[in-house]
Amino acid sequence: MERWLGFARSLLIYHNPVTMRAWRRFYGQVLRPGDLVFDVGAHVGTRTRAMRAAGARVVALEPQALFARYLRLTKPRDVVLIEAAAGGRDTVAQMAVSSRHPTVSSLQESFVADAPDAPGFGHVRWDRTEQVRMVTLDGLIATYGVPAYVKIDVEGFEIEVLSGLSRPVPMLSVEYLPGFPDLTSAVITRLEELGPYRFNPVIGERSGFVWPDWRDGAALRKWLGGLPADAPSGDLFARLAEGPDGG
């Protein structure tokens, strides 16, 4: 019963007309028709549908069986759905699942262990595990080509996803969690290792950039360091610099 309550909760939060319209407008500004994109952690498909509406060719990854089944039944016909997580190698892994709050199900053991002490997570319980297939971004690129954009939302597992990527791609976004600054810092460092990225945050589901320009990792770390631990989560967008100022 709790699994279905959690599923309904996710639909109510993420699959609503206001949120979907906002993300469609956003992706219409940052993507071009025909762009190949990877949606890693598609969940109920809000971003997948928004990117598809912007004209992108979408490869969506969702490891949780219930949500993958929903996407298979409801996704646009030309979206490629892969029932798998992304990580550092091709394998099978155990995902910690919260039946009531499935959006925070995670493959990151330290995230699950530390979350009960983090602001906003005290009410969450991971009550079961689910065996999931894991693939790599490099493997997806070998199959589908180099994406213009990769969206990664995997509840603390972002650094492991990026460990399976050996080359820069034009643009990525990763979730940041103010209550887990060390995880976010490691992700920024990994992106800087991959290429000369510039950054811009998006807070929560506001689907709009915080800054009018794209800034370096030092500016991003300073901004993140000023956030309280109970601040809303969001996405850090990273794009490869095109000139001396990254614009």
C-alpha cells in the first residue's frame, strides 16, 4: 500500500501542470530541436517530457521498477527508456528504496546512512531494497552518441554516475543537496576535472537560473557555502566554456 501512496505522492509533486509548463519553457531556452539528451533518474518523467517538448531526442534512465513501468506506458513514443541506473561500471546493484518517499531512493550508502540527521530527511525511512541494473554514461555514448545535455538526479549518487564518464559533454546538470556539502563539492571537482565548465544554479523546481551569467567553480562553491543546511535542493548546471569568460 505504501508503495502506491509514494507513487501517487511523486505524481502529485512533480507531474503537475504548473511544474511541467515551467520546465518546458526552461528547456525550450537551453536546448535546440534535435539535441540528444540523457535523463538519468527520470522518476515520473517530468523533465523527460519537458525536454521532448523542446524538440530533444531523449534517452531516459529509471531504475525503480514501478516508475519504469509507468514511464513505459505513458512516455512519448520516441523516447528511449532504459530500466537501469547509471554508475561507474556495468553491474547489478542494490538500491535503498523509500516506499513512502520514492524520490529519495538511492544507491549511495553514505547518503542513506547520514540522511536521518540532515534537515528535511528525519521523516524518511528506507524500508526495502531493490536490485537494479547499472550502466555507464560512456556506454550510453557508445550506443547513442554524445549528448548535448545530461540531467543527473540520483540522490547523492552523482559522483558515481560521473565516474562512468571519461569525456566532457556540452552541458550537464546535477542535483545539489545543501545538507550534504561534501557530496556536492566532490561533484564540482569531478566536473572541473572533465573540462572547463562554467556553472549556474537552479533552485528547487523554479526552472530558472539564479545568475544572469555563468560563473566558475570558485563562485559556485562560495554560493553553496552560504546556503543553510535546510535550504531547498536544486540543480547545478554546468556548460563547457566557449570563450575566456565562459559565455
